[in-house]
Amino acid sequence: MDEALWALGRGTGVVGLVLFTLAVVLGIVVRGGRAAVGLPRFGIARLHRDVALMATVFIGIHIVSLLFDSYAQLNLVDLLVPFLATYRPFWLGLGTVAVDLVIAVIATALLRHRIGSRAFRVVHFGTYLLWPISLAHAIGAGTDGTQAWFIALAGVCASAVGVAVAWRLSPRFRRTGTAYAGASETSPVARRRLETVR
């Protein structure tokens, strides 16, 4: 039973990392203000949201499966308070920090209409910290962290996010983002669509 839980925890953690990487990349593309892969911007925003939700589900399964695994020896406190775990406390602590950040992002997304878009965006920018913490947790805490296939997968994920961030920081992105911002101010329909899917 423990072996099955451990395998489930490992598998869902890897899938969660891949989905989370895709969600980060899609989030950056959304900020670019352009259509991509045949989808309009609001379509990409919806895909970003759905992938992020799917990643959260897999991470939830990852956490619950390890909570019941006697080898990992996690308890409820370890899920919320970082660096207290018995097994690899630093690396599991990074996972706890990531979970805390995920909870903050989800909470602000659900309360967005109450707290306002600015507060939501400030917390949402925490994903730029959340993603590398999650990757470090996967490498350090996972039993597959030193396997060639996982190192290759982590490299692909890091490259995808790195390219997306470099594009976002480029002058071309700033020009596109500025142009879209101006257009969105005069397009209430586009604004409503984006508010619906975010």
C-alpha cells in the first residue's frame, strides 16, 4: 500500500509540475495581448485558468497521497508550516512554501471582485516565485530528482519558462502590451470576456 501511495505521489507531483509550467507559460502569453496557437487572448486566458486548476488538482492528490504514506511521514502541520518535516525537511519545506503560495493565489482569485484587480495581480505575481520553488522541491525531495529522464524534463520546463520570461521582458513585449492596454480600455466586450475567464 505504501509503495502504491508513494508511486501515486511521485506521478502526480511530476504531472503537477508539467501542468504548472504550462500554466505559467500561458499566463505570460496572456499578458502579451496577442492571439496564439489559433486562440484569441480570452481563449488563452481560459486555457491558462483551466490548466492552472488541473495542476492544482494534481498537486492536491500529490499532497494527500503522501500524507497517508508512512515513508514520507508527513502530518497536517507539515502541509502548512515549512521546514518541520522529518523526511528531507528543507526540500519538503520548499514544497510547503509552494502550497502556501498556491493557497494565496487561489484565495485572491476567488475574491478578486471583492479585493480588486490590483491586489489580485500583486499576489498573482507570486507565481514567479512559486514556480522555481516548486521545481527545486521536485528535484530535492523527489526520489527521481537525479534520474536522467527527470533532469531532462526539468530542463525542458525551465527552458519553456525561461524563454517566456525573456520574451515578456523584451522591448517587443512591452510594445505589444502597451498597444493591447490601449485597445482594451476602448473595448468593454474584451474586458468582460477577460474578467469572466480570469
